[in-house]
Amino acid sequence: MFKNLLTYLRVIPVITTYYVIEKNVISASNADGVSMEPTIRSGDIVVIDRFTYKYLNRLRKDDIVVAIQPVNP
């Protein structure tokens, strides 16, 4: 019982760190659709830098912006 508790206590910081990084710093997504071809093709993996926009508010010319599709448009 005590060994299982220690395992859970070791996993919690890892999960928390992953969540914070995924939501605030950097994440990955698959491109879906042909609207960005030939720059990004459908199925390409795109790395999203959330930190620069969220905390530094820096958008520059030629940046690609990722928008989340709403559930009920």
C-alpha cells in the first residue's frame, strides 16, 4: 500500500509539469485540411509556440496563427 502511494506521489509532479507545458509553453498538433498548402500539408505535425503570444504578445508578419474550431459555430 505504501509503495503504491509513493509511486503516485512521484507521478503527480510529472503530470502537472506536462499539463503546464502543454497549455502555456509549447504543444503539437496535426494539420487537417488543404487550406495552408503548399506550406503545411494535411497530416503534417505542427509545433505551436504558445509562450510568445500568451506572455510576450509578439506576432510578426508571416507568422502562422492556429485557431481552435468552436464546438457550436
